[in-house]
Amino acid sequence: MANQKDFPVIFELSKPGRTGYSLPDLDVPEVDLSHELEDEYIRTDEPDLPEISELQLIRHYTALSKRNYGVDSGFYPLGSCTMKYNPKINEDVSRFEGFSHAHPLQETNTVQGSLQIMYDLQTSLEEITGMNTVTLQPAAGAHGEWTGLMMIRAFHEKNDDTERTEIIVPDSAHGTNPASATVAGFKAVTVKTDENGLVDLLDLKRVVGPKTAALMLTNPNTLGLFEEHILEMAQIVHEAGGKLYYDGANLNAIMGYVRPGDMGFDVVHLNLHKTFTGPHGGGGPGSGPIGVTQELTPFLPKPVLTKDVNQYFFDYNRPDSIGRVKPYYGNFGINVRAYTYIRTMGPDGLKQVSEYAVLNANYLMRRLQEEYALPFDQHCKHEFVISGKNQKKLGVRTLDIAKRLLDYGFHPPTIYFPLNVEEALMVEPTETESKETLDEFIDVMLEIAQDAEEQPEVVQEAPHTTVISRLDETMAARKPVLRYIK
């Protein structure tokens, strides 16, 4: 296991008689539970909790909080995850009393403002994606994937086309794509990537057929490259009777320039907690709206938020719906944040997001190409993949590079993904980072490459400055230590 740098944990600060709380005297009668519970379930001794003062408690947890790493504390170039700045105006608006105090079981005539926000967000996302209808109900990206696939399944079943049991997924796809296909009851079929990092059209023609329910695709793809033959791919799948599904994880590379609906996609899921600056990480909450074409609209999960002349309301009369996929109607707070962001940026601002994301990524990629292998030497979109195979020859692995970055105060990029690139490092700078920050990251990455040549042991043994040194990751996963042991 890893060594921990000296830091007194809260149990080690404990001294008998110290208290950090003050509770009122018990003013309710004690209850005898002996006739209801077995003896082994009734506590007879005091819990072994630390005895410390309130000041010690505050300092302890404040010190812990300073060890957290997030987009507000440093550069976070996780490729595919889009860990970018969350504007604080989003947080302020989501906390407006009319939003934060609303209850999902209120009568709709008492929350018309909240419903208008959601309806207008749906309309904005329809325009951004080029889709006919959007629902905000799915709770996250993978949940949106599953929802979209269930709608595709319902569509085929409605048309008595029940032999369509396969979902085609590129070999560079997000891992959630084949997982979602499996959970939705389909078989995932792999299509290869060609020498340019794009879907191999010949292989697509080989695997597509009467069993094809859909092709799941990210564009730009997981290598950060735009699928130039997307219209031809759409034609191939549609002529075979399948649908085209858009994984919207990388929409922040193309907003304002091209829309999935115009590429021929039938279903789109979006990650509002990524592209539209909702908080991302820490287990959620997320938001994964689904947009669909006209022919798939009847299968949307119900209820569907709609409006008439005088009010907004939920429509439950949806006979072809796949049913409800989440209690109530989406993660409202994240949706408010996304709506605020869209209204703050406006159409020109969203277009600039794509411009700067692409500019930053290409700047980083070309500079890092000086020392790291570039598997696909062409302009990228918002993210790119480099390889540490040059450093591997020197005994330094991609994992070592990632650990060494921690010593310089940078969160590592995504590593060993996509799986079809040896020693992959997947970097996404996002549009929110300054050139100065990018240059600092470049300098550190080039220095690590130099160390790999001159003093590889420094990189191999990293990190050196963090509270926890390098973990035995296999042991940590299989036998985690989740409590304090004296």
C-alpha cells in the first residue's frame, strides 16, 4: 500500500473530555427496545468516536478540503470528460428561491415559471442540435444513451421489425456505448477505425445489415477527429433500415457550425453537465436530454412537457411512449444551470466556445508533438490523443507520466483510452483555459519527456509531493481500506 505523508487524522487528535458540540438535554422518554430487538443489535457502550474541540474539527476538514482538486483549483484536461469552468452565475440562478424551493409534486399551475424554463431549454436544445423534439427527463449521459436506444427499439417493434437486435459501435467509442446497448437488450457489434482515425466505411458496410437497429457514433469521435464521411455513413445505415444515434459527449466542438440533425442523426443525447457547464464529477447529478426526429417523437418517455396558449403542462397521453425513465422530470437544478449558460452566451457565444475549444486543442497537440507520438497527424477538434510509446521505450509508461503531473499540481489527462491507441493520453483543454495555463502544461509535459530520457526513475517513482504516494491500484480496488484503523 501507499505511504501517507505525516498528517494527523482526526482520531489521533483525540483527547478524553474534549467536545466539539453542545446538545440540549434529552426531553423525551427513553424507550426500551429489548422486546423488539435482539441483544446484539442494542448498543450498550459508547461509540468509539474522537473527542476533539470544535476548532480542531473545523481545521481538520478545512485541511482536507484544500486537498480536493477541481476546475476551480487547477487545470483539469480529462479528455472526453470536458472538465471546464462552471460559471458562478449558473449557481446563483439555480438557487433562486422560486427554483430551489419548488417541489416536483406541486400543481403545475403553481410552477409555471419553472416549467417555462424547462420548455425554453428544450426549444434551445432542439435548435442547437437540429432535432424535432427534446426531453429533459434522462438523468445523465449513459442514462440518455439507454433511453435513446429503448426508443429505437420501440420504433422497430412498432413496425414489426423485431429481428433488429444489433447496435454497431466503433472500436474507439465511449465504453458506455456498448454497455448501454447491452442493457437495452441489444448485441454490440464493433466497426473498425481506419488508418486516419475515422470509421472504416468498408467495415461498416460489412457489419451493417437486416439485424442492424442503429449505429452509435460520436462526432467528433473519441480520437477528437471529425467523421468527414458522416453523410455517407448515415446513408449506409438508413438504407439498411437502421437508425443513427449521436453520442453528444463531444458537441462542444461543433456548436454553431454543424448540427447532428443535419448530419443525418435520428437520436441525440447531450451532456448538460459537460457541454453546458453544469458541475461534472463527484457522482452527479448530471443531465442527459434526448433529442429525436419527428418519426421517433411518439416514443419519447412520458410525461412530455408541452404548452398550449395559456400554460405549460405535462402530457401523459402518450400511447407509444417507452414510459417514464426517471422519477419526476430530470435533474431540474442542472437544467437551470444549462439554461442560464445558454442565455448568457447566446448563439454567437456558443459558436465561440467551439472555436476556442478547437484552437486550444490544436495548439496543445502541435506543441506536445515535439516529444510525444501523434498517432493521427491531422487537425483535431476539441480534444486529441497522443501516445507515450516513445517514453515506453525508455521504461516510462503513460501511467508514470500521469503520476508525475501530480507533482506539478496538474490533474492528469485521461490515460489508456481510447483502447486502440498504444499508451494513450487523451487531452481536452476546453475553451475556458488561458494560453498561459496551456503553456505551463506544455512546459511540464516536455520536462517530463526530458526526464524520461535523462532520469527515468524520477518519473517512474512519482508522485513525490502528494499526501499519498503511488498506490498499489490493484490492491486498492480489491481490498480498499475505508475506515481508520489504530
